Amino acid sequence: MKRLIILIIALVISATFMLQRTFRSVRRHEASFHAMGGMPVNVVAYGVRRGQFKMGMREVALYVNELEDIFNEYRTDSEISQLNRLGKGCMEDVSPALIALLKDAKLWSRVTGGAFDVTVGPLIDLWKRAAKDKRIPTEEEIAEAKSRVGMQHVTINDDSVCLDRDKMKFALGGIAKGAILDEATLVLRRSRIARGLVDAGGDVASFGKGTFNVGIQSPGKQGKLYGSIMLPAGGVVTSGDYERFVTIDGKNYSHIIDPRSGRPEDELVSVTVMGPDATNADALATAISVLGKKRGVALMERLPNFRAVIMSHDGSVWMSDDLRALVKY
């Protein structure tokens, strides 16, 4: 009888262990909301019960919509749109989320020597108008738009933002999506989800123990991967001109504008950056797309917490040294 009891206890312990292992591997997935211009947001969680996952998803969807009301310049009633309508002067009672994002943007503007600048809106609008007219902007038009660009003209206080140039315009597309992904992971963690990821258009923020399989998109080949890498939790963001561009006189011009020259950059086709979070990876990917390969590589060598894969239009590929042995083609 004693041996039988010991055997039953051992079987119960073994079954419990197997159930725990199986539960930890349970994968929940849902895509039910959009961010930054209608891009679907996918959430994946591991080892979480269905009810808990659904509750976490509701919280994430609500918070993403709140951030859209702050960051999305295409929403006329968003906080950033209100700031864009301000003109010269100060806007008070700015939300903590927007203050934090603009401070991050100002930091990256300094680090990249102005290659990353969220006040590039006037130049983006100029090139969009010119594309509709099927022409290249004149030197005078570019100079006028550039006079309204520059984070040095923006003062960010604890709860206010001041502009010292008239008709400035923020375009947060190069950093806001990463910030939304990061914030979504924090909401999931507060919902007691220990491991998972949030994806929007191929840009990912992951959290929890272990590694995640990260795919690198092949530029211009929808659904095709250049390769994949197993990486620890963090952010993975891609910036490129292979999906978004304007065509003038038969030539494609990137949607990524160099705030310093006022013109689109066309050396790089794709930049994928991996780092501790998606916000900074997003800003860095945009900056390298502007800087080009040589200066982009030089910048990467100063930032040991980040890795990158840089693809040029000439077919060459540069990647951080410690990635080469990890890529599976």
C-alpha cells in the first residue's frame, strides 16, 4: 500500500509538471485593432489562460486608441494635430505620453546630427504636393519648408511644448509606432502576461524570458524573408522605401525625407534595427535610412546596445558582426 501511494503521488507530480509545461507553451493570438493610419496590431501571448488573455487584449486595445488620440497626425482631433495647428507659441497641459515621446525624439535628433527630426512635416507635405503635380519641388520651396524644420526650434517642458517658428509641423511616423508597441507590452505585463509580443506591420516589441524568432523582410518581396534570427526580448523595427514612395517623371522617390537637405534619400532600400525597445529602434532605423550606409554603420558602431541589417539598392548587405552567425537563410 505504501508503495502504491508513493507511485500515485509520483504520477500526480509528473502529470502536474507535464500540464505546467504544456500550459507554458500555449500560444494565444489575436488581431483586433489598428494603429498609425490603420495598420493592424497583432498580439501573441504564451502560457496564459484565455480569459486572462482576452482581458489583456481589451486593455491593450483601449490604450492603443488613447495613444492614437495623442500621436496620430492624421486624426484632426489628436493632440499632435492640435500642436501642429498652433503655429508659433506654447501649448499647455500636454500629455505625459507626448512629452516623453518628444523628449526621446529630441535626444535622437542630437545623437544623429539632425538626420532624425520629427519636425520634418513641412518637407513631407511639400513633396506630397509636388508629386500630385508630377514635378520636383523648386529650390526656393525646399528652402522655405526647411526654415520651419528643426528640433532646435522646439522647447519641451514638464507639461508644455513651445515652438519658435511659424507653421511648424510634427510627423511622428518615425518613432510613434515603436512607442505604441512598447506601451502595449507594458499593458500586457500589467495584465500578468509573462511572455509575448506585439506586432504592427512587421515591427515587433517582445517581452519575457527566452528568445524569439525574428524574421527580416526581403525588400520588394511581400511575404518573403531574407532570413531569421533568434533574439532575446526587445524591439525589432524596419524602415525602408520599398513599399512607400512617390513617383515623379517615372522615378520613385522615398517617403523618407532628409530634414537637413530637404530631399528624399535613395541609397538604402531597407534598414532593420534590433534593440532593447521598439521606440529607440524605430527612431534609429529611420535615422540610418537618412544617413546612408557609411554614416549609418559609423553610428551603429557607437551604439553597442543595438544591432542592424542595412540593405542598399546596389544589392549589398551590412549587418552587425554578432548577427552574422545567428542568421538562418
